[in-house]
Amino acid sequence: MKNVAATINDVSSAVVAVIKSLIVAFVFANILYSTGIDPISGIVSLVDTFLNGGLLGLLALLVFASFIK
């Protein structure tokens, strides 16, 4: 059972690392070239959702932050 949990943890951390890398790549590509994707406004919209959500937004932000090591 430990082996299965470790494997799932490794796979999920690899997927998160790939997603983070893609976000960084899109941000830099958007700075250098005019792309059709605007990740900066997406990040601003996500933060704005947390800030305007009141107590539920704060709780969602805490849950989201707990996933980050």
C-alpha cells in the first residue's frame, strides 16, 4: 500500500511540475511575442476570485495554499 501511495504522489507531483513549467513558458512567450493566450490575466482573475469571495474565498485560498510545499 505504501508503494501505491508513493507512486501516486510521484505522478501527481510530476504533473504539477509540468503544469507550472507550462505556465511559466506561456508567461514568457506572452512577454516576448504576441500570443493568443494571456496567462497573466488568468492569474489575476484567479487571485481576484479569492479576494472577492469573502470567507469562502479565504477558505479556498487556504486549501489551495496547503497543496503547495
